[in-house]
Amino acid sequence: MPHALNLSRAARLVGVTRAALQARIRSGELASMDGMVEADELLRLYPDARLDVDGAFERVTEIKERAFGKRVRERTLPSQELLAERLFEHARELADTRAHLQKYHLLVVDLGERIRALAGDGEGALRAQMRELADTLDRHLAVILGEGESPNAIEIMDDMLSLVASHVVLRPSGHEYFVQGADTLLEGALKAGLALNYGCSSGTCGLCKVRVASGQVRRMHPHDYVLSEAEKRSGVTLACSYAPVSDVVLEALEALGPQDIPEQTISARVRAIERASADIVLLHLQTPRSNRLRFFAGQSAVLGFHPAGSEEFPIASCPCDDRNLHFHIARDPSSSFAEHLFAGVLGRNDPVTVFGPIGDFVLRDEAARQLAFIACDTGFAPVKSLVEHALALENAERICLVRLATRPDGHYLGNLCRAWSEALDDFLYLPIDGAGRSAQENADALCRAIEGNFAGLAALHVYAAGPQPILDEVQRRLCGRGLPATQFARTVCE
Ligand code: FES
């Protein structure tokens, strides 16, 4: 029987994004049936996929590790208990498959004997045909039992991958993701850029209830929330406290847009304050384990600390980045918050109040294949969040990031952008130096960069963050040259 794989798993095994595989399906190079591809077909297209440490199996993880700068590898192995349960689940499936095969074998042997018996009673041509049929059955059986089919490298890798990472499908959205290591269903979804419903993330509120439609889960953390007997019987569980033991299908509520996420007030702590340049500070906050900020990539939050007061800043990290919240804050004499920060009033572990999320500068169409991001100076903060979200979703076939620096050191974190560009196929990074130029000239340079790298604008989705005069001009010109107005999203960052 052909070994079929879903697209997410297939992409992971050969070390490409799901979007890259979808492109090969659309071009007719790879056959697909109901969202599944065959292992043999995949191996034909990617003959170098191998089961070794430098092979494709590791590549996607490495790309994300380099791209996000996270220590993903440390967290990829499941706990002993989870691994034992997954092995047990595999052994059970293997035993089931063997029992099934045994039944089919007996059935075929019995069928052969009956045909032979009927041939003994028959006459003439019918007798000869029945003998021929019985001999054909015997021959095929001998081939199957004698040689067997050795699984290809993709099949072996698929079995290994399913031990360290379970595949999850959400209904009704059809979103898919992997849960690695000792992550819960909720943590896996957040790291994949999906907006699963949740509240406390520590097993007390019940907002993360999901129904396990198929597959096995295991409790990872004790929880206070009491599931009723009827809920337990129907497969309801808490996504924040359970991990998958096998591949699972979940019925789950997801936020569809900013309007589905409530406002929250959280007391976070300063994890680090770093100078990205003489005039830009990177503020890294961490929320409590039991009280993460729910938000969409690209949104903002109001930050407050005494005596600086409160101000709104775009969040520079992605919801997929665990409890970490990053902000890029520029020196600005009119900002009390920035002045106090640059004066060193805030230090490591100091409390900062976070209120949010705010705004609707979010990825609008997650199925968009061509994405262009424009970031002017600290407009890179919300754009960085969106880029990381787009990378986590793995839907875009092509991403172009154009950064305009109008102030000295405006291309801060340039190494990160270059790392994205080097590690990911079809990721283009274009830095533009706009210091001393007019808004018109800078808008012109941005538009030329976009138009020069996309064949047409009709299918492009543009996300731009920067000063209003530049955004106005870029929007006017791109929309005048064929970019649909609904495919231009913007947020003003002065
Ligand atoms: S998020 Fe509150 S119980 Fe899971």
C-alpha cells in the first residue's frame, strides 16, 4: 500500500516549506490526493532526502533556529514519559496492522483453495481459467511473502518524526501544526502562529477547552479546572495542560481577528535592555508563565512604569515567541517613556505594566502567497513581528522585506534580516539608505524596490510601517499601478 503523508509532514521531511510543496503540486510536478502526497513520489522529487543528522529532517528546524535566534533544539525532544507513550502507541498500531495483514493473508489462502476445489469440479475452458486464477494468486502471494517491499527513506523518516513531533489538525479551520518536545497542544499552536483560544494558560480558566476528535493525548501539567464527566466522555480536554501522544484531530475555537481577543492588563518584568544603536533601545519583557499576552502579530501594547507613565508601542515579537515581548524604542525628547528608558531608570527584573493588544495591523489573508513588507526606521518593530508570524505559518511562497533607514543606524538588527535571507529560500532583504532624502524620494525608492522584484502587483499583499507622508505616497503609487487597495495594510510609526 502506498505510504501517504500530509503536506505539513512531507514538507518537514524534505526540508522545504509547505508553500514550496504546494507550488510543485500546482505546477503538476507532484501528485496530491485530498491534501496527501505519496512517499515514493516525494522521494522521486527530492532524491537527496536522507536519514542523517545533516539531512532534510533537521533542515526546517535549523532554519527556524537561525531565523528566530531561539534555542529550538534544546526543546525538541519529548520527555521520557511522553516518548514511552508515543512508542507504545506506535507498537499498538504495528500490532493492529500485523493482525490485519494476518487476516488478509488467511483470506487469500482460503480463496485460493476454494478456487482450486471449484477448478477440480469444473470442465473445459472454465476449469483452465480457474486453475490459472489460483496459480496467479499463489504467484503474487509468493512474491509478497518472499521479497517484501523495503520502505523508502521518507517512510522511515516519517516514522521517526512522528515519535518526536505529533501532527495536529484543527477543525473547522483545517489549520495544521506540529507539537514538539514536551510542549502542550496550546504551546505547539502558538509556536506555529495559530490563535487558539486560551486565557490563563495554566489550567484554571477553561477557555482553552478543545475536543479530541481522534488520537491520544496525555496530561502534562496538573490543572485546577474541573472538566465535567460528560465533557470527559465526549473527549473534551484542556489544550494548555495536555500534549498529543499520537497525531490528533481537534475541534477547537480560534481567534479569527483582533476583535476576538479581549483587552488584557499584565504585569511583566524586564528581561533585558539592549542598545541596538545610539538612538534605539531593544526592550525585552517577559510575562508570567500563568499570564501570557494574547495578541496577533503586528499589534501594539501600552507600556507603563513609574515614574515614566504609559505609552503605546508596537510589539516587535511574534505570539509564537513564548512569553517574550520585544519592543524597539527610539530616543525621542517628546516621549517621557523613552527619555526615562535612555536615562537608565528602568533595570533588569523591574516591573512594567502591559495593556493590550491594540490595533489591526495584522496579516489579513494567511493564504496570501506573495508578501512585501516595508519598514521605515522603528517601523521595523511591527514588521518584524509580522515577518516572524508569516515564517511560522509557512504559507508564503515569496517574502520581500524592504527597510528604509532615514536616521543613522536605522538598519539596526540588520544581521537578523540577512540571516532570514540566507536561511530561507525565496526571502529577499533590501535595505535602502534614505538619510537626507525627501519623503517623495524615499517613497520612490521603496516603490521601485517592490515593483522591481514582483512581476505584477495584482496578487501582492503589502504591509507597511513608517511615517505618514511616506506611507501616503507609497500607497498612492502602488495602488495606482495595480495593487488592489484592500491588499495594502499600514500602520503609522513616526
Ligand atoms: S488557558 Fe486557562 S485552562 Fe487552559
